[in-house]
Amino acid sequence: MTMTMMARASLVMLLVQQGLGKEPSNASDAECLLQKRHDFEEDGALSGLALSDSIMHFADSLQPGATQDLLRSFRICGRCKEWRRFGEERDGGYLSCVDHMEPEDIRAAYSMGIEHHDMWSMHIHDNFGVPIYQYDCTVDEPAAVCDKCKFFQSCLQGENGKGGFPDKTAWTLKQAIVKSGKDKLPDRSLLMKMDIEGAEWPTLGTASQETLSKFRQLLIEFHDLDDEKRHTEFLQTMQNLNKAWGCEKRCKS
């Protein structure tokens, strides 16, 4: 495992809140799981716990600092009994932990970054029957259409204005939820997958704990991990996510 290998394989963090009736900061059964989406073959079998162990081993070889702490923030600290794949077979497909994720548990789903493929929206719609909100400022129309799908021609950005594209509409995560009309739903009632080409770092790093706690499960594809100059920023994002989901406490236990 090297930084070059990590740059070539997008990391997908699966954050799962399964604690019912608990505050997120005290949700001891929040799951912090890790996948890897790969488009090359030499280490294609490396995933799940093996991937986590490889990253932790690499982190241990580094000098103390932001890069080491960032890599350690990807440690797997949860378990999943049942996995199910939603979306395309490769790019655009995501393994989801469906433990404690019955149709009545999910009230709405968000597909952030759809480009020209979004089978994920269709699969979530078919399996859970919930409204799907799709966001992408780089296309004129959604890649998937269903009776409960609604498309917004907007990208995402952080509360600090970073992220998005020049001369394109961009909303914060909180604004995106408000625009969908689902901001009053209870905590842990929303589902989101995010593949927004690097804007995930400011979007999630500056999102409030209140906003992040709305989600039962996040599937996030992280980009630009080879940009070591930004590792302090990336670490802050991971710390913000882990705090909202109770992963910090679980990983230390």
C-alpha cells in the first residue's frame, strides 16, 4: 500500500447509523466501514478488512502527522451481516450494509453526482419506494427517471464556499436537503451516496453535526488522496464525519 496506490483506487467510506433511539454522539453501534472501488487488477482482491489492515499497516510506517492520522481515520470499526449492491456493476455501483435498513427506516434518498449513469437511484427507488433527489450541475437532465425522482441542476459546496464548479449552481448539503423539503424529517431517516469529484471534502467537512445526523447511511467516494498538501483539510473532514456518527468513540474502544 502506497499513496500512489490509494490515489489510483477511490476509497468509499460507508457510514452506517444503526442506533435506534440514541443520540448520534452516543450511538455505540454506529458502523464505520470501508470499501474500495478499483479500476485496476493488481490488487483487486483487496477490500473490506484486508484493505483496512493494509492502510493501517501503511499508516504505522509513516511519521506522526496529518497523513498518518488521515489514514488511521479510515480504520474499520464496525461489522455488517448483510451486504447488497445497488447501482452499476462497477463505477456507479455501491455495496450497502442493509442491516437495520428496512423500507420504513428510510424516508428519502439523495444521489449526489450522477453524470450520465445513475442506476443507484433506480435500485433504491425499487427497493425502498422512497423519493429520490438527484443533484449534478454538470448535466442538463438526470440519467435515471422514476415517478418519485426529482433532479436539481446543482452541485455541492462547503459552508465556506469551496467546491462546485465556476459559473455553476452549488448548494451546501444543508441547502440541498432544504430544497428537497425533507429537512424536518427525523435523524437517521435519509440515505445518501456521494461521488462529486473532490467536492466531498469541503461539503462534508463544513456540514453541521445536525445536518449529518439526518442520514442513516452515507456512501462516499473520496478523491485526491494523493494530494498530501491537503491532508490536514481531509483529516478535518473525517473527524467531522466520525464525530457526527460516533465512530471516534467506537474506534478507540
